[in-house]
Amino acid sequence: MMKLQFGPVLMAFMMVLVSLSGCIFEDESSSSGDLLAVFNYSSSNENIRVGDTISFDGSSSTPDDGSLTYRWDFDGDSSVDKTGKTAEWSYDSAGVKTATLTISDGSRTSEQIREITIVDATAVAPVAEITQYNDAEDCEDNSIDENSKIVVWMCHYDKSQSDRDVSETTTISLDASNSDAGNPEEYISDYNWDLDLNDDADNDGDSENDVDLSGESANWNDVEPGEYEIKLNIINSQGLVDSDTIKIYVSYAAKWSDFEMGGNTSGSGVELDFDVKISYDRDSGNTIRKVVAELTYPQQDDDCQTFPGTNNCRAKLDTYAYNEEDDEAGNTSNVGLDQRDNGDDCDDSNDCVFLTMSSYLFGDGENTYGDGDWTFKIKNDKTNDLQVESFIIRLVYV
């Protein structure tokens, strides 16, 4: 009787299983998250010179769970010069050097390569300078006295009733012609403008060196009302760099003139909506200072018919402000008729009423209303219609 030989067959079967195990069963330890090498470097000098100590930091690499090893190659020869999450190095010659960080979690690797310009110890650095300017006057013909910021007012005093939306933008002219190359033999080879110092658009670990615009002069288009800080980075013909920053304030005023408010004939007030975008972001430094809504209207409409013993023709319009969630943040309804005379166009025949909203109302703290898309409403609770003289909205950022 033949005897079955299970031993050799079973052994062969087990060897096949082992060889396929990497394909059949997922190794959970090898998929513990994205592996990404990221490093920054710094020196006591912005322009790194021959012999300067450079500090390298790979702590932004992921995952940051203690599982990584770090290998540094500072001279581009593919050999390991240093290990560890941080390292220091100096170069003994000028030129563009290549630094590489390679990280590993034991089964996978990732690397980042960055170029570093090393300049001669005696090289003269350039001087970056952004030309400051400002509008001569704001939208109320008040003079502007400023010597360190760019201050611009957008004045749209001819808005139509079909356009009750504060959505205009402007162009900011940027000029770096007063920058200096460092010495007469050198020239500035690169003028780079970073328009958002909180955004690292090129993912190099430095949020203030992006090239959003370039050139000695440049136009920044489609700028909304707001407060901005931008940076100019220049490089001269020896590879030395310098930078300059400046604050830019873009304020806005819109005016609607000679329009009609219908009368309240249905038991609920008649409303006109005006849409306004407001910015308040402390992280980016874009924080509005105040919003002012100014309403000027006749105390009595010319065609109003009154009745003996009544005063139904006496007008009363009010302004209301609502945030993005439609929460009411303020109104002028408590301003008495005898208190509506505080305005340049107010006299015995006109009323003026102001709704002024301070900066803190647009924050994200307790008892605040946030920024974003707001709505300002004019309300007429009276039965008579009225020809309004003007409605002005000012967004003041400076």
C-alpha cells in the first residue's frame, strides 16, 4: 500500500505562502502616514557668507512621531555629512551649494533638496526700498499725511440703484526704483514681490519669499478694500539679498444719490439692501478700523399730502446692519427726530443719521459678529414714499 508523503508537499506550500505574504496581507506599519522631508535653514546673516555657521532644521518633516532618521548631505557628493533632526554646517567657498535632507522610517525614504547661495566674505549687500505714497485726500476731501505706508481710497460716489453691492477693486502700483545694488559695479538682477506673508505658495518653508509679482515696478491688480503687508525681496549680481516690507491700506466709500424709498402700505416696513464685504483677520493683519453708514433724506417729501391735525408727512428712515448669519448688529432706530441734524447736508429741511460700527464688532470673540458678507438695510416704516438725498457707506481700514 502506497504511503502519502505530506511532509515535502506541505513544506513547499508554506514556502509559497511566505513568498506571497507581502502581496496578500497589507503591512500596516508601512502605511502609517505620508512621509515628507522638509527642512529650513538660517544664519545670523541674511546673506550667508563664506565661513558663516548655518543652522539646518528638519523638524517640519512628517510624520513627527519619533520614527524617522535624518541624514544630511551638504556638499552634493551623495555621502552623509551629518545625522539628526538638526545640524550645523559652514562652507569655505562662495557659490551656489546644494543641501539635501533624506529621511526614512525604516522602509520608506523621502528627500528635499535646496540650493543655498554662499557669498564672498567681503561682498557688499544691496538695499531694498519700496517707494511709499498716498492719495492726497480721502473721499471726504480730508488731506492725508503719511510717510511710511501706502494709503489709497476708492471713491465711488456715483453708484446706481441697480448696483447696491460694494464689490469694486483697485490697482496698487508698486515701485522699487529707489533700491540700491550695493556698489557701483553691481546691479539688481531680481525684484520679487510677496503679496501674502502668511502663505507659503512655493512650499519651501518660508512664507515671505514667494514670487507673486516681479520687476522693479509692478501693478497689483484686483485689490479689495483691506489692510495688507507685502514684502520686496531683491538679489544683486553677486547673489546677495535684501528685503523691505510696507503696509498698504485700501479704504472705500460708496454713495447712492437721489433714489426713492417706497411707502409702507402693507403693514411691514419697506427695505433696501446694500451688500458689503468686511475683512477682519488678526492672523493676516487685515483688520478693518470702522464702518460708517450715513443716510441723508428730506424731512418731508415734496408730494406728500397731509391732513388737518396730523403730521403723517414727517419722514423717518433708519439704517440696520446684519452680519453673515443675518444677526442684527446695530441700527439707528433709537435716534430721535430732533437728533438727526449732525451732518454737512443737514438743515431745516434734511435729516442726517449715522450708523458707526467699531472694529471690535467684526472680531470672533464674545459679543462680536464676525466679518465676511454683511448687509446694510434702509427701512421706511412710514406710509409715505420718500426721495432720499444720499446714502454713503465707508469702509475705513487706515
